[in-house]
Amino acid sequence: MACVQLGLAASVGLLDQLGADGVAWLRLAWAGVLLAVVVRPRPSWFTRSSFLACVALGLVTGALTMLFMAAVARLPLGTASALEFLGPLAVAVARGRGGARRLLWPALAAVGVLLLTEPWHGTADPLGVAFALAAAVCWAGYILLTQRVGDEVTGVRGLAVSMPVAGLLATAVAGPSMFGELTVELLVAGLGIAVLLPVIPFCLELLALRRLTTAAFGTLMSLEPGIALVVGLVVLHQVPGAAAVVGLAFVVAAGIGAERTGARAPAVPERAVA
């Protein structure tokens, strides 16, 4: 999450030149190339089921990124972020353990997210809300598919399929309009940002989901607005208000509660068994 927020902060300088969709496309395209070249996936690493799961993860990853950027173009960032966080929170509620008590941590995190983002200060564009809610659905699917890919494919081999698929999807949607805007400097900057976001955080999330339940992971992801608050303060000099500080305390408490009840035994990948 720290890498994600630092990557977003580093992307600010490119927004004026490429726009939100262009920056998202450049990150995904470079990430797909990097992982394909470094990992060099082989057909023998995958079963039919695991390969299809990797492809599905790539489609969801690309859709998540592009839909969220479309929402941000029509809604305040806080409003879009709060709506998008409904995805992992829904996963935490649906997949949590402990009976009715499992509802406590997502509820606590939801309150914290609302206090951090303060969506009531923005105006809600209906199309923007639809894009943000669609991104929330994609994020829930991303969590479930990432855990499945992590369980079925060893190492980060699954990402060597999913990220090129995400890059191809982003290229089909936004790439053609961006080709004429690219320069050598933008390509180099995009490469650096792609390493910070999404290559490093996606690899770390894949490893995390081998050790956590989807409920714990989904709730812990609610810490991201708090990390965004800290990065905004230190890097972008955005001073948080009192509501944001209280919201950070709520999500930290929810994260601690989810972590204590969310451990899982590492799964044995199918290919390792074979």
C-alpha cells in the first residue's frame, strides 16, 4: 500500500501530459512487459484452470484501473475512493470468520474510510458513481482471483500472465489515443513508475493473500486511505483535518482486529503437487 501511494504521488507530474487514463495505461503496459520479460512464463507452469484464472485476474486488474480513473475524472477523489472501498469491505463481510462479530471490523473500517475521504463534501455525478461502484466490484474480484492464482501457481508466475493481459486491455481502451503523445522522457518515467506501481505492490499482494484470509486482506486494505494521508502530508504537504485523523484511528483499529483473526495456512500449489 505504501508503494501504491508513493507511485500515485510520483504520477502527479505526468497527469498534465497524459491524463489519468494515459498514466494508467502507461503503468499497466510497462508492468506487463516487465513481468513477461523477467519471469518468462512457460505453458508447463500452468494447468488449464490456473491459466484461465490468471487471464481473468488480468482482465479484472485492467478494468479496475481504468474504471477507477474514469470515476476520478467525474467525481472528487475522496468520493470515488470511498465508493471503491466498498469492494474489499464486502469481501471482508462475506468471507470473515467469527459469526456476527466479523461484521465489526468491516463496519469500523467503513466508518474510518468515510471520515478519511469525507465524500459528503463532493457532488455526485451519476455516471461517475456507476464507474466507482463498478471499480468496487472489480476490486472484490481482484482479491478473490489473486488469492486463487497465488494458491494455484508458485511464486509470481501468475502475474507474468495477468499483467500482460491487463496491459493489453488498457492498450485497447486508451493506448491508441496516447501513442502520439509519447516521448522518450515519458516512456522512461512510465517505466520507473510501473516498477513502483503496480509491479512491486501486486507481487506483495499475491504473497500476502497466500497467508491471509480474503476477509483479513479486504479489511487491511482499508488502511490504504490512512497511508495516503501520511504520504500526502510528507510528500505533497497536504495537511489532514481532524476528521481524517479520527478516521485513521478507526481503520488502524479495524486492521488490527482483522489481522488477529485472519491467518490462513499456506496452500500447496497444484503444480508443486504434480
